[in-house]
Amino acid sequence: MIVTINRPEQLNCVNDRVAEGITEALQDAETDASVRSVILTGAGDRAFCTGMDLKFALAHGSHGVVIPGRGFAGIGGYDFPKPLIAAVNGYAVAGGFEIVLNCDLVVASEGARFGLPEAKRGLLATGGGLVRLSELVGRSVAMEIALTSEPIDASRALALGMINRVVPHDQLLSEALTMATKIAKSGPQAILNSKRLLRGAYARATETIWQLNSELAVITMDSSEAAEGMAAFVERREPRWVDLEEEESVS
């Protein structure tokens, strides 16, 4: 099954309709025995997904983009049992990068970029990015990506072992389909059990971290800093941060 996030004019950012659509597609794929793996990609040439639609979030909060029991965009906190292949056609930042990090295999076009810019907006990457990233690239690089908010290109992501392939843009989907074809040649149950075992060891090791992730998500999204960061992004200006000590004295 190929699932395409189809908001190219909005850089495929996630609103409630996108989150619901991904959720429904994965539910269908999970119960359809003919679907051996799922390829997730974005429409257009510029972006795979640039995370949460901040205009939507300012109006509605995270309601609608976070699916109960499944996390951000219906995938950020859900351990989908079948292989997930991300075909990254451009920018995969913020929640879009977190979607990629929840996939099992990643093929990227040469112009792909990956990053977690949430801190620039007074937000926290609570869709699994901060939980999963260090597992792939190590603590130091994960800290660099999260704390500087600067994106990395596809070649560096490949060198770090974060992704599997970098290909010309016009070969992206065909390379992802080649991976899916190779998966389909193996025993269905063996594939499911292999993924379950590989992800199970990780899940047990990070169970406490996921709980902290949920707690900090609520605290951060309810903060005045998050509101200012999102407003600044939507209004195309620099955020005006209030120093923590100043905020405490005001309150």
C-alpha cells in the first residue's frame, strides 16, 4: 500500500484530516492480508511532511492531529506491526521527521532534509523524535539535531545510519517499491515476528521515557512559550521569548 500525504501547497503539514487519513489507511493495511508493507510519502517535490499545521494548532491545539492510542498523525506513537517504508521526497522536519523515525526503512531523494526545529518555536518534539533519535545516531548527534534545530541533509543522514538509501528524486518511489518487493518474497509471519522482536527490545528499554514524553508534551503545549512560538511562525516574525526568571517574577 502506498500512502501519500497530499497537501503539497502546505508542504504536507498535518491537520486533522491528514491525521485521520493516515490512521484509516494504516487500519486498512493492518487488516488486509494482501498488504505486506506500507510505503509512506508526500505529494510534490518540496516536502515529505513539515510537521503539525501550526495555523490549525493555534485554533484547535493538538486536538485532531494527535490520535488517541496512535500519537501524532496516527503514527507517531503507534507500533504498526507491518514494515513501514518512508519515501522521503523533500523536507522531513518536526513531526514529519518523527514520522520518518517511526518507519522501519527509509529511502530519501538527494534533496531531502531532516530536522527537529521545535525548540525554535517553543515546542517539544513529542511525536517520538526525542525518544527514537539517539537510538539511531547516538546521544551527541541527537543532542545537536534537537538543540540547534538545524536540519541535516540526506548524505549526512545516510552516513549516520539514520536512513537506508539516497537516490535521485525520480527514482525515489521505484526504490521504495523495490524494497517492498524484496520484503514480500519472505515469509509473512517471519517478517512480522522479526519486526516485533527488533522493536520489542527497543520498546522495553524506552518504556519510562515514553511516559515522560507524554507528561512533557502536555506541559509544553499548554505553555505561553508554545503559544508565542507558533504565533511567531504563523506571523513570519522572530519569537519574543520571556526569560524563565522574568516569567516567574511576573507570575
